Amino acid sequence: MFSRRSLLRNALLAQPRVLDREDAIVDAMLATHLGEYDYPGDAVPSANWPFVAPGVWGPNNALSPKFTAEAAGVIAAAPKPPILWVRGAGDRIVSDASITDMGTLGPTGVIPNYPGAEVYPPQPMVAQIRHMLDAYAAVGGTCEEVVIDGAGHMPFLEQPKDFNEAFHDHLRSSE
């Protein structure tokens, strides 16, 4: 079992290390409300591998295909605000080979009885997000993707100078 510090250092950061203010970051992680109505959310039984499916509560379920058909609403939005997508180059969570994706974990044997990619393919998250942003741009929206080297899932903590520069440039350009 991972400790919170180990999770922070080894899964969320691009390179395992101790961040400035690590105690405060871990305290904030420990303050996360956990449960079926909070993080990660609830699940319902499924006859299909991995034998659970998204429920209706929690932030992880909000990202499931069960609910994200509403992405079409983002593409059709009017007016179209500019979108900034800042991500860490070393993000292992939002990734085309995410360490939290059952379709990525299944072939490794971490999750037993994987039925194969033809039944449960890995989800290329970066490619999927980029596809949606390209569709948004194709109908008149503007999007900027900023990839920050030396950052994982939390570029705002790992590379705050680079993150703040991109974020504040975006705010200034959106005035």
C-alpha cells in the first residue's frame, strides 16, 4: 500500500522528489473527502470486465463516457471562450498510457482476467482531449496546449514559474 507521501512522489510527480511545502500538500491530500459521494465516487456492478461500471456520484464518474457525451456542448458553445490546457510532460495520470486506466493496467496483469484490447482497450486520454480541442478549434474556438517539461500531474506545484507564466499570459490575452 502506498503512503500519501509515496503516492505524491511516485505517481503524481514527474520525478520522485520532495517538494517544498510537502507537509502542507500531504495535509491537503488528507483533507480530500473520500467516499461514494465524494472522491473517487460510486460504482455499480457490471457483467463486463473489470466487473464495475461508473455510478452517478463523484469526480471520476463525471469523466466517464456515461456522462461526457456533453463534450459536444463545449464544442457547440457560443460564445467560444479561449481554452488553455496546461499539462505536465511526465503526467502518468492523464496520459495515453495512464497508470489509473484499467485498459492500461489489464495487460500488465495488475488487474486479473484482462479480456484483451479488442474488448477493453486502453484509453488514450491525451489524444482524446486533443481531439475534442481540435473539434472546438475547427468551429471557431481557440485552444492552446502548453506542455511543461519536468512536471507530472501537478505542473502548478512542480514548475510553478512555467505554469504561472502560461496561465497569466492566457488571462492577459483573454481580456
